[in-house]
Amino acid sequence: MDFRPTEEQELLRRTVREFAEAEIRPHVMEWDESQHFPMELLPKLAELGLMGIQFAEEFGGSAMSAVEYCICIEELARVCPAIALSVAAHNGLCTSHIAMFGNAAQKAAFLPRLVRGEVLGAWGLTEAGAGSDAASMRTTAARQGQCWVLNGSKSFITHGSIGGVMVVMAVTDRGKGHRGISAFVVEHGTPGMKAGKKENKLGMRASDTSEVVFDDCRVPAEHLLGEEGQGFINTLQVLDAGRIGIAALSVGLAQGAYEAALRYSKERRQFGQPIASFQAIQWKLADNATRIEAARLLTYRAAYLKDQGARTTRESSMAKLFASEIAVKAADDCVQIHGGYGFVKDYPAEKYFRDVKLVTIGEGTSEIQRLVIARQLLGQ
Ligand SMILES: Cc1cc2nc3c(=O)[nH]c(=O)nc-3n(C[C@H](O)[C@H](O)[C@H](O)COP(=O)(O)OP(=O)(O)OC[C@H]3O[C@@H](n4cnc5c(N)ncnc54)[C@H](O)[C@@H]3O)c2cc1C
């Protein structure tokens, strides 16, 4: 066993950290308050290779490992969880789905534009009536000649209103249950597809989240992604990898909150001394630092196993469950250590506290992670 990152990985961490501090940190609150996703950041993210982190060089990707993917997402989340969420959804959901299950023509058509950051990727599984129970989706795709005709709507879609390319799951054969769901790539501007309501969110506000509506949206037959009827099964494989990314996001967010709390505890004086000298504060710091290290180990282990080609359903869910829940605790303690200043927008604590709740919900709630883990343990 070797827990040390390589020199290249250390360099990657430093590079992404410096980038996030210089290009993202100064704008975090402005983007949050205006709910603005900074499209102007895309060329800079792409220049660093962050729009195509794990994709093959032949498509312009950075060909990094899953471990390196975690380093990138963690460092972005440490500074701005919302930007990290967008980068994770673009890489880990939309682009991954095309890279994993697209044919040669689809990869050639879509991957270069996605990894160069010319377009943002979106991925549509969830519907108003089908969240945790995603297989009960109502959106349909019916074959008509050389097209598939999509009807229905998707909810809570990251980049739903600003994504240039979207992977959409739809029912192609209702009688076959989850084996009757297929995936399609739909380009922004396709007639019959339009963005619906943009969500006004508690946190992750710089990351666009919108409804997407399909009304007789005709998609060319060659945009069927993967085999007909395999869309939901492929989705579960995409999520096995995606959840490692949300675990890394959680670790980064927790790290950012912990560092803010540590810094403040040394500056803030009460009863004639820094509050860091009080054991009650020290124990919070110690507990959070310990939990963050444990979450990081689970996350990087899942990523390492993925890099070895192993199936990581259980490890991904364990990492996502644990990391997201300890991140909630880290953000809560960060506010508590800041006292009243944790409740106002002059300090970063309140934003971590708002952003963090998404990580126990997105890409499967904590309850669903426990269900996935239990099924794996029981061999179901
Ligand atoms: C900011 C944001 C971004 C998102 N981005 C995307 C995206 O890009 N693409 C996409 O497809 N989706 C996206 N989602 C949707 C997200 O994946 C869903 O919100 C999530 O899966 C939960 O579904 P739901 O909201 O319908 O909750 P529900 O499924 O209705 O769950 C409500 C509650 O019931 C619990 N519950 C449900 N079933 C069970 C069960 N069997 N056992 C125990 N408890 C259960 C849940 O854990 C939860 O506590 C996003 C959501 C948000 C908030």
C-alpha cells in the first residue's frame, strides 16, 4: 500500500488550488448572489484540462486517472462548491456517459467540443415524479422513421438552461420496466427542447439548475446513446463513477469549511484569548480534521479501485455517503465556531453551510446510498 500522491499529483493539486484561489475565490459571493454561472470561466477551465479531465487525448481530453479527477474536484470545491458541482456534472455525468457508452461517431461528434469547453454538458435523469425512483420516469422516446421523438420533462438538471449538449434518459418500451429505458444525446437548440423553470436555490447557486421540457422533440436516430433498453443500466454505471466525484466534492467543501474555522479560531479573541485556546473549539477542529481524513481515504480508495478497473458500486456509495455527511458536520461546525459572524455573508461559513446540503441529496440521497450499500452487502 502506498498512500502518497505522486509528484505529478502534488503538482496538479497545487496548480488547481492556485487557479481556484486566483480565478474563482474573488468572485464566489458575486456569482452566488446573482445565481450566475460564469461561462467566461470555461476557456480557463479548459486550458487547465478541467473540462475533459478523464477523457482520451485523441478527443483533446487530459487523460487523467480517477484519483486525479478527485484531486481536481476537491480543490475546486474547497474554494467554490458550486463551480465544482458544475465541473463534476459536466465531466462525470454528461461527458462520461458519452465516453463510456457512445459509439465512435458519437464520441468524435461530441467529446471534442465538450472537453474544449465550447459547450457545457447536462445530464437528465430526474423528473418531477421520479427522483430516487428514477426508473419510474414518464419521459418517452418513440421511434418515427429516422428519428426518435421525445416528450416529457426533466427536473433539477444541472446546466438545464445553459448546457450545449444533454444526455437524456427516456422510456422506449414501457412494458420492459427499467430495461425499457434508453439514453439519447440532444443538442441545445433542437426544436421541441426548451429550458423550463430555473430553480432559485438554497445553495450551489452559481451552478445552473433548471427544468428541461421536450415537446415532440425530434432527435436523429443516430443520437441513441448505447444500446436501446440499456439506458438505465448504463446510468447506474455512470453514477458509480459520478458518486466518487461527489465524494471528492464533499471532501473539498469540508476542507474549505474546516480551514475557514481554523483560521477564524486563531483570530477571534474572547475572554482575553483566541477562541482556539478553548478545548470546546479544539475538539471541533480535531474531530473535523479526523473525519475529513477518513472521508478522503474512502474517496481516494474508491477512485484507486476504479483506476484498477474494478466495479465500485459499494465503495462509491460508501465514499459518497460518508464524505457528504461529514461535510455537513464540518460546515455546521464552521458556522458554530464563527458564532454570529458565521450567520452573515461577510465570512465564508454561511455559504459552505448552504452549499453543503446538496451533497447528501444529488446523485442519490444518503438514504439511497445506504440502500445501495445494504443491497451489495446482502448480495441482492
Ligand atoms: C442542485 C441540484 C442539482 C441536480 N442535478 C441533477 C442533474 O444534473 N441531473 C439529474 O438527473 N438530477 C439532478 N438532480 C436531482 C437529484 O439527483 C435528485 O434531487 C435526487 O436524486 C433526489 O430525488 P428527489 O429530489 O425527487 O427526492 P425524493 O426521491 O422524492 O426523496 C425524498 C426523500 O425520500 C427519501 N427516499 C426516497 N426513496 C426512498 C427509499 N426507497 N428508502 C428510503 N428513503 C427514500 C429520500 O432519501 C429523500 O429523503 C439535482 C438536484 C439538485 C438539488
